[in-house]
Amino acid sequence: MDDRLDIIKKKKIQMTVVLLIMLLITMGTSRLTEFNFIEGFQSIPGTIGWMAANLIPGAEAMENFSKVLSKLWETIVLSIISTTTAGLFALFFALFGSKTTKVNGPLAAFSRLIASVFRNIPVVAWALVLVISFGHNVVTGYFALFFTTFGFLVRAFIETIDEASMESVEALNATGATYFQMVFRGVLPESLPQMVSWLFFMIDTNIRSATLVGLLTGTGIGYLFDLYYKRLDYETVGLITICIIVVVIVIEFISNKVRRLIL
Amino acid sequence: MQATSSMQSNIKIRNGKIQIKTFNRSNFVLHFILSFLVLFTIVAPFFLEYGAIDIQTAIFYTLDNLKMMFLQPALSQVTLTAALYQILITLALAFLSTLIGAVISFFLAILSAKNLMPSYISNVIIAFNSFIRAVPTVLWVLIFAIVAGLGSVAAILGMTLHTIAYLTKAYAESFEEIDNGMIEALRATGAKWWHIIIHVVLPQTSSYMVSWTFLRFETNYGVAIAMGAAAAAGGIGFELFMASSFYYDLHEVGMITYFALIIALILEFISIRIKNKLIGSKS
């Protein structure tokens, strides 16, 4: 009985210490970033009111609709093709990096390292460097998205392969199947649905990243947003925002539908 | 015995070979989707406007730039201490938005967990979250910036929104995995609603919540860099933006990228450790 009370007491002390440390970090970080909680929360109702008053697109903003649509199309194409091409490369790296399908240890470690580096270099850094030589061009956006997508997909694919196919690989190895037979008959069919599901997840993410990249590099819908934002033409800004919302929600809907059908 | 006979009847033989692929709807959809994606990837690039761009020289320049960036990193405009201080600010932005987001998400997740609340409330919250998620973080930050001014307040509010959308879903899913018998047992003893939260939900899910929250912190660190560059939120992202777009100093861009990369790798390492320690030990 005494022991149990002690455990509860110890837990309470632990919780208090953790909470105190969190509080200290919170105070330190808000001082560091000059973030005022009261001021911050006060600006929320103001922003909501402002959004309702200014972001609803009127007739004037609708004149820009065709321009918005063409840039939106550019962004959609960009996020899809960067995802699919990155997915193709990621597939090879994942096959080399996965525990079940690796060729040898060093190569596996190498491909994991490459993926980790690409994943963790911020997309902003890619965008800012590429824009210097490629200029305000779709190619800049494409490569910036490609690199980060590639890094993420390698990790996701490795996990998928590891989870899905251990047993079938063992069974195929026991029958004396070659490496390629094992990959194409055992690993790929089993992990392909999950991989496609990851591709859709990435397309969805990339539409949002493409907006960010576009803002920085002057391409796609992000550029248009930046342009009208700086012109203080908030109605068109609202129109662009609504368009992005619609596209993201439609893609999310499609990917949910597809996931339910294939998984 | 029955199983083997039904297996045998399912085996189809064509040209003397056993067919190992069977046709079904999910396979069909999968192939359809894959061929669509391949076709789209091949065809769509022709419909984009590239303007006047000389791909060859651009690639050549890029390789040169990347060489300057990754092989000859050096600081010139910012000092080492300043760079470290800016990284600290980026981490602080990520921390604050994760913390505020986590607290709000906890309550929203309770409301949206289907085993704790009626489903119409949870549907409202899920719809609200998918609306938040549909707007890119940078757009939220810029919208908040109109009222709050460019800076940390707008950045933290914008990042918090996405954190809420993400964590609410993650928390709610772990709440829904709780053994219903426990909740029922407490209800039967006449425990109040918040008793159930404190004595069943919190202890059962705290390790999942910590692991998800840290994962989000890791993500928010990356987002904070982006917001520094795109929405002037300060921190290392802003230095990155200045170094590349104002000073065209690729050596410095390289150095800053390395700093950001090292911190990101450390965070990823910690996050994997937390996940393995807290969740791995349970199952």
C-alpha cells in the first residue's frame, strides 16, 4: 500500500517538474520571439472580422478569375509531376534502403542518408538557390518540390516495404527466386497500394508547398497571391485562397476515395 | 481440408502456367490510377509555359551554385553567434506554435473523438479542420499579418492553426483506440465526464500524444524556417532569404542550410527515439 502511494506521489512530482519546465521554456521562448500571448489572442477576432469583410471576392475580383485558373493549373501540374517523378526515384532508393530488399549494408545506409539529407534541407533553401540560376520559372518550382518530395517518399516507401512484405519475401527466397523475381512478384504487388496512397498524400501536400515555393520564386499561384497581396487587392487574394481551398479539398476527396478502393 | 480444396478451385491455369495475378476491382483501380499518373506526367509538361529559358546553362549554373553552397560554406554577413541565436528563435517559434496548438488540440480532440462525444460534434470539428488544412500555412500567416502586423505574432498564429488541424486528428485517433470497457466501467461507478478524461483517457494515451506532439514540433521547425523566409517571421529562415535574395551570397546560404540541416537531423533522431521508447515498449 505504501509503495503504491509512493508511486503516485512520485508521478505527481514528475508531472509538476515537467509542467514547470514547460512553463519556463514557454516564458523564455515568448520573450525571445517577442510574442505576446494577450496581443496574439486579441488579434484573432479582428482577423476573422477582417476576413469576413474583405476577403469575399466581388465582381471586380472575378475579372481575374481566368488568370487565377491558369496559374492554379500550373501549380496542380507542378505538384503532380514532381510527386510522380520523385516517386519513381524514391522507389529505387527505397528498394536499396529497405531491410528486406537491400543489396548490401553500405548501399542501404547510403541511400537512407541521402534521403534523410534531402528530406531535412528546407524546401525554402532549394527554392532560393534554384531561383538564382533558373529564374522565375516553373522549372525552379519543379526541382524545389522534387527534392523534398523525394526525401520524404524514400522514408515512406522504406517503411511500406518493411511492413508489407517480410513474409512473402521469405517464401519467395525459399523457392529460390532471384532478386528481381522477389522484387517484382513479392515486394511490389504487396506494397504498391500503400505507395500510391503515399503519392496522393504527397500531391496534396505539394499543392500547399507549391504555393509557398511560388511565393518565393515567382511561379504559380503563390506568385499571383503575392502580387495581389502587395497590391492590397484583398478581394482577389480571397478569390485565390478560395480556389486553393477548393482544389485541396477536391484532391483530398479523390485520394480518400482511391485509398478506400485500393487498400 | 476444406481450405485446400477451395484453394485448388481458385487456381487458374493459362498456357500451362499457374496464373498468380487475379483480376479484381482494387487491382483495376490501382492500375488505372498508376497509368493515369504516368500519362499525366508525360503529357502535362507540354502544356506549361517555360518562357525563355536555356535549360543547359541553367543546370550548369545550378551545379556551380550548389558546389559553392555545399562545398564552400562560409559565413560573411551574419556571425556565428548571430546564426545560432536565429536558430534559437526559429526553434522558439516552432515551440510556441506547437505548445499552443497542442493545448487547443487536446480539447478539440476530446470533442471530436467518436467514443467520447456524439458524432455530429465530431463531424463539425473534422470539417473545420479540413478547411484549416486546405489553406497553406503561408497564406494563413500572411492573412494574420494584415491585422497583427508582419512578425512573430502572425507567424505563430498561422502555424498554430495547422498544428491544431494535425494534432486534433492524431489525438482523436489515439483516443478512439482506448478500450471502451474502461470508459464504461468508470461510467458505471458514476464517474463524471472529466473524471473519465483524467483517469482513463490521459494516462492511456499520454505516450502517443507526446510522440505525435514532438513529431509536429519537428515539422513546425521546418515550417518556421519557411515562414521566416516567406513571411518575415524572423529566425534562420529570414537570414536564409536575405543571404540568397539580397546578398546573393551562396557560401552563406550553404552554411545556414547546414545549420538548419543539423538541427533538423537532431530533431528527427530525437523524434524516432521518443517514438521507439514510448510506443515500442508498449506493444
